[in-house]
Amino acid sequence: MSGNARAAIGFGVVAAALLSIGLGQSWSVSLAVLNLCLISAVMALGVNIQWGYAGLFNVGTMAFAALGGLAAVVVSQPPVHEAVSAGGASLLLAAGAACLTVALISLACRRLPAGALRTIAVVLAALAGYFSIGAFFNPAVEAIEAVDPSSTGYLGGLGLPIVMSWAVGGLFAAGAAWAIGRVALGLRADYFAIATLGISEIVIAVLKNEDWLARGVKNVTGLDRPVPYEIGLQRADWFQDLVHSLHRDTLTGLTETESAALLRELVVGASSIFVKLCYAGLFAAVLLVVLLLSERALRSPWGRMMRAIRDNETAAEALGKDVYRRHMQVFVLGSAVVGVAGAMLVTLDGQFTPTSYIPLRFTFLIWVMVIVGGSGNNLGAVLGGFIVWLSWIEAEPVALWAVATLTAAMPPDDPFRVHLVEAAAHVRPILMGVILLLVMRFTPRGVVPETVGRQRPLSS
């Protein structure tokens, strides 16, 4: 069976599953799952760019998603003018001292010969920079975090539309990836994985503890939306008329009081569905753009060169290819895509919660999506994102339904029934393990395997 046929069947199964969720639970739940599937698919594409194209084993995706979420706060939140007045100038001076320190260290490394003199110069510049930065940074942080810490205690943002944060999230993640790549890309694959995981934990720790940046574990809530609010739709005459026209047959024959009460209920439900449909349209547009650009890059001479480097770095280097530079390119590009998805996720949630960034959700699951869908195949990565997230989110409800059905004849306080109900939450990781085993056994290259055509000469 061809890859396109497999993809068509796979997306057909996903569509049927979403349809069954809408009919069996609610359309609001089905659309909520769809939105998270779309975001997960974008993240899976980012990881597939790194692993599927170049074989980079990056397990630090959690950090890049978090930086994308931070961008949503920095871009969309209004500035806290009191905090800016209290410590903004000192923070700028601290940033200037940091840049000057980096410049001095770089200058010493370039101008001085290797040896004791260079080491002394670098150490002195680093120590001077450390104390200079601290002299400005620490008082600034204390002043900012002291400004009404129960509701603000941070600098705020730029007050711009939150959609702009999606691009900024990609830039944040790309900048962090460049800095990480300068340090870690020269490592062997397993050491590179350990380094990226460790650095991602450092990034999350900073976001949790630096309240001046995004309130730390206090979280930033009430983020702006790129779509209408439900309450606004419920009060809009055009929306009420639209819902009335769609349910005209249902409302016919009821008394005026009954019709008004039912219409209010229908408007409330329809407003939630309308908002989720708007989100789905935005997320689907981003996913389509990223997919088309990724596919175009993969089929270009650059993409063929990246796959050649992935398959045999030594041969590629022998042909004059700069492997380090190409790895840096693909590492930055893939991380930027993950950053965009991270900003989209915070936009959907309406809040930035650093404690929610855990390796299980933002590393393990994303990698499972790529492996299940098909490493090296962009369409497969998208399908994997849908399959894995749909399975993950619906595993517990389906398990609870199965337990309720099988133990319907038992009393509610039966120990065995209580045990099964409590165990339903653990079905998710078990299901992920089963899915991985089945894929590795029957289709080890993924549901939609990578298509490898006739080899062509490497080009830069």
C-alpha cells in the first residue's frame, strides 16, 4: 500500500474518531481535541525537521515550546508601567553589562594566543561582568517583583495582538536553539540528547523562578484572544439570530418562555463551538503553511543534502559539505516551528503556566508522534500528531466508560470496581507503550514511511 493511501486511511480514521466524540460526548469536546491535535501536529513537524531530515536527537523540545509560550506573554500582555519605572532602566543596564562581558570575552579569545594569558583575561572579564551584572540586575528584580506581587510583580508585555506572538515565539526558540547549538552540536548523538534535555530543564527552572519575567509559578492568566469571546457572541444580535435560524424547527411550537430559555441554552453552546471553530481555522492555516514549506524544503536540493548527511556524515564531509553548519540550520528551523506551536498552545489555553511544561507531554509524546507517524515523512508526522494526541486524550474517558459498562452489575463501593476506576488514569502511558510496540512490530518505519527516491548528487 502506498504512503498516500495509508495517509488517507489514517486521516479517515481520525475524522471518524472525532465525529464519534462529537456524537458521543459533545461537539465542543471534539473541537477542543481537534485544536490540540493541530498544535501537536505542528510540534511533531518541528521534531521531524530535526530528526527526520538530519538525524538530530533533540529531547529539549519542552524548552522551545515554553519559550514560545513566553512570547505570548511578552507580546500580548499590557506593560506594567509601575514595574517598568521601578526597575526597567536597571535591567537595561544589566543587559548592557552582559553584552559588554560577552564582547570582552570574545575579543580576548580572538586576539590573545592560547595559553595562560588568555585564560587569565577571560576569567577576569567573566568575574567583572558577573559582579557588574549583579549590581544592576538584583536590585531591579527586587523592585519589579515588589510592585503588587499578588496581581502583577512583573514587567508585562508590549500590548500587541497575540497572533503576532506566534512569529515571535518562533524567533525566541530559534535564538535559543542557535545558542544551544553553538555549545552542544559538536557532541555525539547520545551526549547531544543529554545536553538538550539538561538545558531544557534549566530553561524551565528559569521561567519558574524569575517572577519579574512572567510571574513564575504564579502564572499569567487572562491572555488576549485572536477570536471572539463567548460572552460577546451570546450578547450579539447577529449570533442570536443565526442560532435561532439554525434551530427554527426545534423552537417552533414552544411557548414564548420555553423558547427563550431554550434559545439561551442553544446560544451558550453554539458560542463555545463557534470560538473553537475559529481557533481550528487559525491553527489549521498555520499547520498547512508549515507543512507545505517543510515539504518544499524536503524535496529541494537542500533537503536531499540533509538526508545524505543524516545517512552518512563522513561521506558528506568528504564531498565538502559543512555538516556542522547544516546541523545548525536544521536545529534552528525545527526549534522555531516548535516555538510557534508553543505560542499557539498558550493562546488556546489563555494562560502561561511554567509548571505545566513536563518532559512527558512536551518531549516523550512529541517523539512518539514522529515515530508512529513516520520519521522523515512530513505528512506522517502530522498524522502521528493526530493519532497519538487523540489516543492520549481519549484513553481515560474510554477506559472509564469500559469500566462502568463491565461493572454495571456491581455495587458502587465494590473494592474491585473502585480499583478499576482508579486505575483508568494509568491507561494513557500503557496505551502509548502498546501503540509503540505495535508500530515497531508491524510497521517499524511508521504508519506513513519516508519515501526515498532515486539518489541525486549532493548540492549545497
